[in-house]
Amino acid sequence: MEIRALLDRMDDDRWRTEAGDFTREHGITTFGRLVELLTTAQDGDVVRQGYRVFSLLAADDELYAGLLGHPHHGIRRAAASMFRGEKALRYSRELLPLLADEDHHAQREALWAFGTMGPEVLPLLQETRRTAKGALRRGALVGIAEVAGPDAFLPRDRRVVDRFVRYKIEDEVYDVDEMHLCGGWYAIRTDDQAAVLGVCGLHDPVPVTRVLGADAWNNDHHAWSKDDEHVRCARVYVTGAWDGWTLVFGEPFEHGTRSVQEICAVLSAVFGETHYYGMSCGDGWTAWCIAKDGEIVRYYDAFEEDEQIGELEVENGWCLPHDLSEENEDLDDIYATDVAGELSVDPTYFEGDVEGHGVLALTRCGRDHGSPKGFLRISN
């Protein structure tokens, strides 16, 4: 396909200029020549710019679909990235083999494409699950999870997943996994997981590995789709007993209608002591709330410093993140993980005396609206 024709139909002048300058500089007159450049160039900057032009030119869907089986993994990945929503659904059969692609990035792009197709693609994935073999059959199961979550698993697939999870739970006794912390969690002073589930009104607990539980929490917390307004309040990850503490990741009560302080007060009235901790992986936000016997003894939020209550001895010698005063400029900032490491447990690494295993459990929102969609890893 001629580059000139693709440039002529571009609406954005800035992108047209960027794509035109790149193709002229490298003597590219056809889309096929651009693909050739991407698979042969040795200069990393040229390759990165070339892939951007690959997407900016917005060639015909059939052209991109024809590249889904290209020998070069980067071309397959880039081609898959061009399909989302209804367009992806139209080319779902062409995208299907990439769910078993040997290249992780190409496989991931295909998975994201399937995640935008909606439930209309489930019959294709279920058919593939029944008839395919090997990697593609496994890829279809991953696709089902991405499109509709575990609720869409057929009973036999549910049994397969459950058996594998239980096997990996036994394996992870000897593992120390780093947990990506971005969001809020509660630390409750008890080793009675069942009691925590009961007080929080959580139902249908399913055993999970630490990796799966953490993935679920991160998947749900980072879901921004307005079509899935109950995603972040549908389920929580509840750990096993960890040095006398049980951790709850997510919104333990219906639809997040209760404040952190209220939840800590309620849970501490039952269990004696409950903490809340919050961390962000992007903007420096951190928070902690300490409650004992139904009373808040400390509340701090780096973005709501005027709302803080009390203070903690463990904070001495540190600087609160919001404090920009000169007298504290030589002190390191304190974060929720620092406080948690001193007062309860720091979940960055699951170390120490951990008894039992974690579970994913549904809140009332989860029971009413189903489990959130999205593929979750079982192990690293």
C-alpha cells in the first residue's frame, strides 16, 4: 500500500507530518517497505520511531490482519495492537493464534484485544477450549478469563484451575514473593480468617496463591471502566494468618461506602486492633490508620494532611511525606510500609510465620454482579 495514500487520508496534521518526515528520511514509499525496515534496522531509535509510524498510518484492517502471522514477533505484536473493540471482534479468529504466541508481548497484545471484544467472543473461545490442543487450548482459557472472568469457566475448566491453584499453594510455602503495592489494605490482629470473612460479610471464598490474590487486587483496583462500576468493590483478597495478623486487600464492605476510619473502628471493636495502609506506585500517596478497641488513635493521609489524627512513636525520626519544612529536609520520608513493618506486617515480601492460605471472597456487590473479568496469574 502506498505511503502517500495513507498520509493523504490522515486527519491529524501533526501525525501526518511526523509520519511523512520519517518515511521520507528512510526512503519508504510503501507500507511493506516500512515493515521490512522494522525487521532489519539495527538502530533502536529508528525501530521505535518506525513502530509508532506503523500505528499512526492506520492502514486498512485487512493489511494489519495479514501481519498477525508475520514471522517477526514485533510485527505480530504491533499488528495485534491495532485491534480493539468491534474491530477486534471482527478479526477474532485471526487474533486467536496469538493467544498461544511464543512471544510474551505479542500474546499480551492479543489478550488485551480479546478483553475489549465483549461476551460475543466467548463461543469462539469455548469452542477452541473444547477442540484445540496444547498452547492454544491453554490460551483460550486465558482469553475466557480476560473477557468474562472465572464465572465464565465451564465446570471442568474450573476444576482444572482449582487443582492447579492448590498445587501451587503447596509450592509457595518456600517462596518469598514481592507484592506490588498500589492501593489500600487492612491488617487485622487475628489469626482467624473465617471470623474476618464473617464480620466483613464476605462469601464464597476460593483458595488462591499469593500471586493470584495480589493480581486480583491490582486488577480490580486499577479498573477504570465505567461499564464495570462494581469491579473495585466486588471481591477482596484475604491472606492466611501472618505473624498473628490477617490482611484484607480491597474494599471489604459493600461498594466502598464506608470510610477507612469507620471500617478500622468497626473491625477493631471486634478484633481489638485494626490498621489500614495505603500506597501508590505512581504519585507518592501514602496513608495509614490505626484503631484499637473501636477508637482511632492515628490517621494520616499524605494528600489530606489537615485531616490527620494523633501521632505515632514509630514516626519519630522520619518526615511525613507532605511536610516540606526546612527542619525536616535531612530526614527520610516515612511510608505506610515503614509503619506496617513496625506495627504489624509489611506485605512487600511475604516472610515470617504464615499459616494457612489466602482466599478471594466476594462482597455483596460481587454476589450481585459477579466476579470481575481479567486474566490473573497463578504463579510467577
